Amino acid sequence: LKLAEEGADIVAVDINEESAARTAKLVETLGATAWHKVVDVGSAKAMEALSGWIEKDLGGATIVVNNAGIGMAGGVLDTSAADWEKLLKVNLWGVIHGSRLFARQMVNAQRTGHIVNVASAAAFGPNRKLAAYSTSKAAVYMLTECLRAELSDKGIGVTAVCPGFVATGIATSTVYAGMSEEEQRQKRAKADALYKRRNFSPDDVADAVFKAVQKNQGLALVGAEAWITRLLSRFAPSASR
């Protein structure tokens, strides 16, 4: 919506069709043109089809925001192989597919553009209870750094956006590895209440994303906890752990 307000046409992509369609309708109320697509971002085949359609019918993307993600809590020993695979398919492979496919389009067309990968403050903070999630976000951050270096001479910017606690609703769907359904419901309600008390909205992150694209920032830290976690990881790693 922030980009639509600034004049961009939007392709809204989600695994949930209702959500994607609702976003597209909201974009249209702002006077921009919008399309919506149902895509599993963790599927290479599905993402290849999406990028091919965008290139053929829309002339290619100028700004790509890889934002899809799921939450998961639990230690390394608590998290099953199936849970690891589910989380990494979306949080990491979704970003890999989006970054690789659309960057290739931009390079082939010799077109300038920008790729935004939404990571997290968790990328910098070791946490005994967020092992899989933190690992996925740290990988997204490093992927972004590598891609930024690779594309630096091609007029294509790449940004890692690392927010802190943002009230997006992710807390209500987070999986708590090794817990019963009742225990998970209690944990989700508690976490959601915490996020809401933090009162940091997606609009604040949208402003940071727009600024990062305009200024071609490599890293955008959003929220006090993101700054604190980043500084601790660099200057006091033992305290961070």
C-alpha cells in the first residue's frame, strides 16, 4: 500500500487467495493498478511460473519484496525435521527463489531495480527458544549481503529489512515445537498480547522499506530491539547469547 501510494502498480502474492485479493482491492482504491496471484513461494516451479508471467505480461518487476514468512518457536532439540523443512521452505527458500529469479530478469533485461528481503532482528540474536526461526532469518540476511555484493555493479539494489516486534498477526499462527495444542494456544495468545502492547505497526516497517529502496540501503533496522540486538551481536556476542 505504501508503494501504491507512491505510484507503483502492484502484484500481490500470497498462498491465501482471499488475502491476496483483499490487498489488490485496497491498492486499487489508491488509484494504482493491481493483480493478485496465489503462489506457494517455497515452490521453485510456482515461483518460476510467477516470474515468467510477470516478465511476459507486465514487462518485469522493478521492486520485489520477499516478505512471506512463518513463525516457529522451540529449541534445536525440540524442533522436528518436518518442522525445520516447513519453516525453511517459506522463510529461506521463498526468499532464495524470489531473489534469484527476479534478479536474473533484471540482469538479462539490463534494467535497474531493487530487491527487498524481509529478515528480522532475530537474525542477530541467538535464542534458545527461537532456533529455527532465527536460523532462517540469519540466512536471509547473509543471502541478501551476498546478492547485494553480486549485483552492486549492475544498478540493482538489495536490502535486508530487519524489524523487531511488529503487530502483524504472526504471533497467532506461530508453531511451538513439542507442545500440545492447548499449550500452543496459550503461548500464541500471550505472544500476540505482547506484540500489541509493543504497538509497532506494519506501517512503520513500510516506511522503512520505502526509505531503503529510495536510498539503496543495504540494511534497514526497524525498531529499538532491532538496533539493540544488532549492536549486542557485534560488540558483546557473549552477552547476546
